[in-house]
Amino acid sequence: MSWSQVQQPEDLYDQMTILVGSAIRMLGGEAGVFVVSNEAFDPQSSAEYTSYNFESASLNQFVAALQNWSQPTPAHPAIVEVMPADLVTSLGLCYDEFENGYTPFERCSLFLHDHAGLLGTLHYARRTGTPLIFNADAEHSAMPGLFVTYLSAALRSALKAQSLQKEQRRLATIFQQSAEGILTVDTALRIIDFNPAMEHLTGWRESDVLGRFYHEVLRPKDRQGNELGLIGSPILQAFAGQMVVNREMVIVARDGNRFDVAVTASCVRTATGEPMSGILTIRDVTSEHEQEEQRSTFISVISHELQTPIAIIKGYASTLARTDSSLAPDVLRPRLQAIEEEADRLNKLVGNLLYASRIQAGGLQMEIAPLDLEVLIDGVARRLRARSPGFQITLDIPPNLPAVMGDRDRIEEVLQNLLDNAVKYSPKRRELKIDCRATGEEVIVSVSDAGMGISLREQERIFDRFHRVEDRLTRSRPGAGLGLYICRAIIEAHGGKIWVQSTLHEGSTFSFSLPREERAQLPMVVF
Ligand code: ADP
């Protein structure tokens, strides 16, 4: 039976009800309750009652009255006392259909225990003078010992079954709700249980994998991609008594995707120590690895990006500071210019870092107002022509381009960033184009270059923080992989989108959309 099909416990509760009911009837009682001793079964749980022949309101009254009654003890295992008349009446016990009047009742409390210890107390209400199958209110020695022994044995096994069932349900809930994947196997390594987190992780449904060999389903590999085989199987190692805790490996999902996991294996053994089943707990560590990678990329990119301009500034500054050198103005100027450029580069990097941390903290503030994109693009293009005279820059802006809603400075930053990238990553064909087009809802601006292009795989990641394409040309260009991340945050905060279409070695087109002024439903300040 798999954990997902745990039995419902109702039938076990019925067993207890039948047992308690028959005991009370045999003792001549009309209604009553068996109170389990907490110490005996589950010290954490509150007292548990199995009642017989009481409506729930009467049961509550009876149980409340119990608190004030003297309780039987091992030394005095049976107590019989006349019940107060008002209690008998309010419990609805008093009506006698033959004599049509009040009948006195007595409460009997019987302490139950067996060789293993305490079980609980049986409290019941009995008409005074009821002829008994046997006399329970006599001294313990006079009570038919066999009855108490059988009743106690039956109650103990019913209670045991109930508490096992509770335990099973608790474990089943942990198994079902666990965020970590859990699977169990038999000694032949065939899957017996497969929890929902495992289903989510691997794409397999439990019904597809029950009875299959676990290594055929997960196809575990080491981090280098080598098949683990049976020798390296974490479950077999756990069967052999080895500790397997958080071992990193790779497993393959149903769709063929591989991902990094940390696996803990353990073995359930019989009383004689033989392996009975194996449990594998699997945690997806892909995002942990990605974060680690991002952290180390961040450190290497940032240190490289800081070191280069600092080295250049330092080099030129120390030349200029040498008292013995008096440099002619035409020698001096390019050096001072280089210092200025590198200081600008540093300034931009620090600005981008601050910008990125503000985006992360959700503190990007924008003032959004109607914006004429044509004017903005003209201005940016003019400056770019002045800065990069070797580039051929074409504009394609339709007449009467509708205004959009945007923060002027931020949109200019986005455009500037896309153009800087187009220039930076176009080593040979130095042409770029900016075009705009309006749709019913928005205006789309595209920046196209005929540069190095970006592979499909990389296109998915270049908008991530600190991501730079791994190649020589990119590495030779300054940058910290923050520009596109910032662009995306700005455009998305406007309710627009940004995307790329690119062919490797042919060129790229970066586009972004902004809502048209008359369609925008934006607040004027966006955080
Ligand atoms: P940076 O340019 O500072 O590295 P970006 O976030 O602006 O950071 O760009 C991320 C990466 O995307 C770049 O490192 C580069 O690899 C790639 N990329 C961006 N724009 C282009 C482009 N026009 N052509 C080719 N690759 C590009």
C-alpha cells in the first residue's frame, strides 16, 4: 500500500464504540463513556472519550460531572455512587416508560488496567437495582477477573490500532506535504511510494512509477554526467549501512531535462536488522547552484570591471605626477582624456550597481507622463552620431507617431543602453537602425545591429543580473551584465515588454513596447 492510499480510520473508531457499548451493557449500564488514560497511549493528546448511548449534549454534561467525582484507583478499582437527581433528569435518563416516573440512577466507575499498565476508566450510568450479569461494584477480588482481563485486552488492541493509525496518518501527511521529494523502494529497489513533491520534480505520476526500478525512473548520474549504476546507488549503500546524506547528483526528469539534486538515503530494517525498505529524500539544488554561480560571476565581473579602469587611471596619473616629466599639451591631453573616460566608466558601473540594488529592493521610482518618443530618439541619435562617427545610424519613425506614457529620463537610459550595446557588440559591420511602429495599444521601439548576434540559448539569459555571454569578444568589452537587467526592470515598471530577436554572427534586434498615452491606465508615480 502506498502512502497516498492510507486507510481511513473510521472502522477502528467503530470497533471501539462496539467494544465500549457491549461492556457497558454487560455491566447493566444504560449509557457511559470510556476515558483513555493519556499516559497510556499518547501523552500529547487531550483526553479521548468513546461514548455509548449519549447524545453529544448529554455526553458533555456527563463528562463535566466526571471532573467532580472521585476517581477509581488501582487500590479501589470500582466506585458506585448515587447520581444527583437533577443530573439524571438533565441527562434524559430518568424517564421510566412502565412506571412513568423518576428512577434513581447510580454512576459506576471502573478502573481498567492490564499487565502492561494503565488503560483508562469506564464510567457508566446504571439504574439502581438493575439485575447484573455480574456484580462490578463489589471489591476487586470479587469481580469476575476474566471479564476485566478480556475487556482490557480488547481495549488495548483497539487503542493500539487507533494510535498506529494516527501515527500512519501523521506520517502520510508529512509524506504528502513535504517540499522535498521522497520515494521509498522495496529490497529489490522497486518503487513503493512516490510523493507529490517527487511528481512535481520529475514530471512522473506516482501511478506511472509504482513497481518500477527507481534507477530506471530517475536515471541518476554523478555531477560529471556518468551513470551511477547499481554500485553507486545511494539506496544500496544505505542498505549496506553507509551514511548517505545530501550527496549531490544529477537526475533526469520525464521530459529528459537534467537537474542537480542533493540526495539522502536511509534504510528501514526489520527487528533482526535485515533491510526492509529504502527511503530516498531528494532536494532540488539547481537554484542554489545558480545563486552560487551568480555570486562568483558577480565577484569576478565586478573585480575585473573595477580593476581595469583603476589600473589605467593609476598608470596615467603616476606618469603625470612624475616631477621630472614635463609633457607637451598634445601628449598630455589624450592621457587626461583617458583618465576622464575611465572615471566615467567607473561612475557608470557604480551607478548601475546602485540601480540594480534599488530594483531588487523594489525602490525604483518613476514619474510617468505623456512622452513624445520621436523627439527623444532624435536627441539620443544625434549624440550617438557625435560620439561614434564611424557608425551608420538610420532612423525609421512613422509620421504622427502617437505619444506614450513614460518617465523620460528612464526611457532615454533604456534606449541609450541598447544603442551602447549595439555599438559595443558590432565589431565589423558598423550599422544600426532605430525604428518605431504603433499598434492599437502600444508603441514598439526597436534597435537593430549587424553585430555578433546572440545564440538562442543565451537569448533566454541575457536579461538576468550579471549575465554576460561567455566569449572572447564579450569579455574584451567593458560591462558587468547589468544594462539589460535594468532595461527590463524599467520597461516592465511601465507596463511594457522588452525582448530580443537575434541570429548568431548576423546581428540582433532589441525591442521594447510602451503603452500609448490614451490607452495607459498607469498611476503617475510608479515604485
Ligand atoms: P553588459 O553589456 O554590461 O555586459 P548587458 O546587460 O547590457 O551587460 O548585456 C548582457 C549581455 O548580453 C552582454 O554581455 C552581451 O553578451 C549580450 N548583448 C547585449 N546586447 C548585445 C548585442 N547588441 N549584440 C550581441 N550581444 C549583446
